[in-house]
Amino acid sequence: MSTAAARPDPFPVDGWKRAGWVLLAAYVVYAAAQMDVSWDRVVSGLHNARHFFERLFPPNFSRWDLLIKGLAESLQIAVLASALGIALSLPIGLAASRNLVPAWMSWPARLLIVAARSFHPVIVAILFVKAVGFGALAGILALALASIGFTAKLFAEAIEEISLKQVEAVRATGAPFGSVIGIGVLPQVFARFIGFATYQLDSNLRNSTMVGIVGAGGIGGTLFAAFQRFDYDFVCAILISIIALIMLGELLATGVRAIFIDGASIADLFRRSPGAPAGRHARLPEDD
Amino acid sequence: MLSIKRLSKAYVAGKPVLIDIDLEIAARGITAIIGASGTGKSTLIRCINRLVEPTSGAIEFEGRDLVKLSRASLRQARRHIGMVFQEYNLVERLTVMENLLSGRLGYVSAWRAWRRKFPPADIARAFELLDVVGLAGFANQRADSLSGGQRQRVGIARAVMQQPSLLLADEPTSSLDPKTSVEVMQLLTGIARERGIPVIINMHDVELARRFSDRIVGMAGGKVVFDGPPGELTDGMLKSIYGGEDWLH
């Protein structure tokens, strides 16, 4: 029986952790000093912001034709980039899954995915603008590449988590490789793939409103020009339109997911109670 | 029919799981392989269709040595070997019908399989087999909505869809309750006898093995230690297969 004094302290002080926190706090103070973030700077900034927000409202929709053209181009960039990127992600993701293909095949595929992921879409868009010139093509290629980096990686990870027992059974029937993939593998990951694809479309829609800033097509170019000309009321109109577009995209993505993953019908989507498809979802968990 | 000669398997070099197995399987009849866990029963049965690659030895089936086959010829040979698994191994998100038809994948191109364009004759036979295994009306249900017993019935039907000349069953009843186990064994052995397909079954359950098989092979330590009709399987033999004796009484 050990005495109270002999027992170890259940909450020992960890000097290293404490030192870490102190260091972090010191760095924040130091960085703020370096960047000249002072109270006066905040006050003058807020003053400027007030002026800016006053000029934003009311939004000016008089140049609606320019607005619609930009939005339509952004939508086209997003849809085409998603279609291209997702279509390429299927074979690349499959090639990158270490449980189904030999290492000599999965390593190059993984390298390709890492390369596609390493730069922000805006940097890639700048590269493509330099390569293929101004316009929507550069935006499409940049976002398609970004889609591969995201979707193919998640798809490869989903394939690496499948049940190999189901694959083994299909293989044991003498099925060729293509059928093993189509019947033994894809049904296990299809629902998740639809999920990734809709998230990617959603994200491409957001990014397609931005690549225009570097000249790769879409509403971003219009937005940037409006900023530079201090047309803040038009800027406001553009921002409101982008919000509407993104919300529309989100609705669309939710609908696609409901149809493919929950097995809802088109009519279910317009029903008010979300309980009907949710009941089915309980039986079909997305990542079992 | 099937002749296994000096078959050895070592997952780790120097630690063999199977040691020089010699086994002849006749063109008819139910052979049960019994033995304690970890004696290589499952490895043996998986070496036959090369889900596990043998380390050495030969497996002659329909006049060819399965161990030496190229990938393409192995696929051809696998079409004639049906397999039933302990955990059913159905493709959970596919329907019962799709699972049955997956037994025909060796005969259908991948392109047709992706589009579900199976020959009408196969589909007709799948419906007949659903009747036989007592799952008429389940064709469009997803496999993950079935109970264990129902799943194993689908597993058996999928294997029979191959019109195999040999059936392998790896612990087909180990995940089922005693009553369902007997029903599944009745179904499996019934279909096999009716169609004249030889069956090799791995089993834990000695009583089930005695009841349903024509021949029992007892394995211990990666070797065959008993081979004979169920009647010859004495307590003494069981002792040498499983070790110890307290559990017998």
C-alpha cells in the first residue's frame, strides 16, 4: 500500500509544453510589431472601411448583361473543368490505389496527384494563362488539374478502404480485371465518388469566379475591373450574384447527392419534409 | 479429378503452413476438411484456386497443373471452380440478382458486365437458382439487406451459377447459428449431389462434417493426419487432430 506522498502527481507540469505556448505568444507579439499593426492603424483602417461599405450600397444592376455573361462563363468553366477533372480522376485514382495495382503503377499516379495538389488553383491559372493565353480555356485547364488533385486522391483513399473479401469473391469466379473493378470494386466506392464529385463541382464553381482575376475567364475578370475603376456599387451587384450562383450550385449538389447516394427520386427533392430520404439514408450509410 | 501433390505453402520463409500435402479428390462426393484453427485448412482450399499462391507442389485439375498456369489460363480454370466463403463475400451494394450473375463474369466481357448486359439464358438460370435456394422474389433486393443465412444462400447460388466442376467452401457455416448452419449445409450438399459436383468443405464443426460428408480429412500442423469415411473418425483420431481430450467429454 503506497502512501499519498509516494503516489505520482496525476497532473504533472510539462515544462516543454508550457515553453511552447510562451514561445507562440511571444511570436504573435513580435509579428504584430514587425507588421506595424498598431491601434492607430486599426482605427484608420476602420474609417476607410466605413467609407468603402457606404459606397457599396445600393448595388447597381444596370450593367446586368455584363454580369450575366460573366456568370455564364464562370458556370461553363466550372462544369467543363469538373467534367474533365472528374473523368480523369477515375482512372488516376484507381491507378493510385495501392491495394489493387502494383507499386510501379501506383507511385507515378500518386506523384501526379501530389503535383496536381501542390499549387493553389490561382497559381496554376496564371501558369495556364501564360501557356495557352487569356480566356476561359486557361481557367478550365487550371480547375481540371485542381479537380484531379482533390478527387483522385480521395478516390484512391476510398478504394484503399474497400472490403477485399468482396473483390476476392469476384476474382474467384475467373472474372477479367475490368469486371473485378466494375463489379467488385466500383459498387463499394460509387456513393463516395458521387459525394467527392459534387463537392468538387461546388468548389470549382467557387474557384471559377476567381480565376478571372488573373485573366483565366469568368466573372472574376469583371469583378477585378470593377474594383479598379472604383465602381463599388457594381462590385456589390457582382458579389450578390456570385452568392446566388454558389447557393444554386449547392442546391444542385445536394440534389445530385440525394439521388445517387440516398436513392431519392426527383419528386422527393421537392417534397418539404426532409424525413423521407433521410429514412433511407439510415439504411445506406455513406462510408460503411 | 483433382489431385494435389506435395503441396507446400509458407507465408514467411521457413515457417510452412502446409507441408507436403498429398490429396486426391474424386469426381463425386463431399469431402470435409477438419482441424484446429491455424492448421492451414483455409490456406489449402485457397491454394486450389490460387487465391493464395502455393510455394511448391502441383495441383492437377482437368488435366492441367493449376500452379503453373499463366494469369489468363488461371482465369479460365477458375471459371470451373465455384467458391463459397465464410463471410459470404457478396458485393454488399449490389442486388441479389447482380451477385448471382457475377458468377458468370468469367464468360462475359467487362464492357458487357459494366452495362449489365448478361445473356438472357444466364438471367433465366439465375431466377431458377433463386427458387432452388428459397429466395424467389429477392432478385432486386440489395445484398446488405439480407440475413446471414440468406446471404450464404446467395453465396451458394453464385457459386453454382458458374456451373462449376468443383465447389470449394471455406467455413461456410462458421458465421451462422446452428439451425441455419444445418439448413445451409443441406442446401449446399443437396445441390452438389443433385448436379454431381464434388465439394471440398473446410469445417470447424465435427458433428456437421460427420453428418454431411462422405469423406473426412483431418489436418494438424500443416499435414494430413486422418483421411477416411466419417465412420472411422474415432475419439482417438479427434484427439490427434485437435490435441487434448477434455473437450471430447
